[in-house]
Amino acid sequence: MEKVISLAAAKDAEYLGLKPDSRQFTVVYDKFRMTASIHSVPLSMPRDDTSMTVRIDKGVRAARGGNETKERLQTEVVIPARAVYALAICK
């Protein structure tokens, strides 16, 4: 699974220590290996909200068989800005 996953930071996210195509992550599976979670390395808190694209290439299928995915899966994840954490602490 790890070979088909990529994390792509926004172009202006170099101050987070991320390259445009960063492979600094681990995949954690549940007890029965039915669910996988992608964990990035610890990131610096950005000044502004920053997005990261998570991609999983096509051709992934369950370890126990089944159909492969026909298209690449992709989603945007927002890395919250420092101000979000400051507001949460003040509440």
C-alpha cells in the first residue's frame, strides 16, 4: 500500500519542511488490516491554513481479493493555521 500513496504539499509549503512531492509518512493498519490510516511526519504549525493532497494510485485492492480501483483516489487535507490552535486554547 505504501508504494501507491503520495502526499503533495502546496507549492508554498516549503516552510513546513515539505517538498512538493513528499513521501514522509507511515501507514498504520487496524487489528484486522481492514482499515489503513496515513500519518505524516510531525509538521510545523503554518501561519495560514495550508492544503496537502493525498493520492492513492489506481490498482489498489483488498488483501483478501476483490476488484482493483480503476482510478486514482485523491483528496485535499487542510493543515490548520496557528490561530486555530490559539483560539481553541482560549476557550
